[in-house]
Amino acid sequence: MEHKEKFMIGETLFPDCPVRNILSRVGDKWSLLLMHQLLSRDVPMRFSELRKAIPDISPKVLTATLRNLEADGFLVRTVYAEVPPRTEYSLTPRAHSFMNACRPMVQWAMDNFAAIIKDRNSARGEG
């Protein structure tokens, strides 16, 4: 199933459920990570900087994710009329509010990551 189709399923099947609708958009593999990168730098970032910060994301997926975040009002895309053109991405107040809500989850992940990896390895017989 394509990335775009996944978003459409969440929006189509549960249009009136705020939790399912929003999580279908930001609960993918990259959205939260991209917003976390932008928040941690606290300055607008260019596409190439985001690629360097998250090297395992493909340009196609990065572009699609940025577009979805922009469409939902989490990002502002600013294009500067320069030669060559410069485009920067920054978080909106909505994204800051969302990331404030996510902070405890991010901290929980950091605090529990080592133990979870250990348990996963044990379950696979590696530890």
C-alpha cells in the first residue's frame, strides 16, 4: 500500500474521529522525527539539511512527508527568490503545541530504549 493511500484510508474511514484522523497523518515513520529535528534546531532548515539530519529517508518520502505536514499546518515552507532558489521549512505554532504534547513520549522512549532493545534481543534468543 502506498504512503498516500494509507493517509486516505485514515481520512476516509474515520473522518470524524480526531485521534485516528490526526494520528493517521503524523503517526507514520517520518513525521514526528522531522518535526523533532526542526524543533531541536529551532531555526528553519533546508531540504538538504533535513536529508543530512535523517540520512535514511529517501528524497521522495521526505518531499511527501513535508507536503503532508505543510497541508496540515505543522510546517511553513518559505521559498526565497534567489539564484539558486532557497527553500526553508519551519514549525508553526500548531507544531510546537503538538511537540509539547509529544515531549513526554519522546522522553519515555529515551529512558526506556536500552531496556526495550535488550528485551527484543532476548525474545529473539540473542541476549
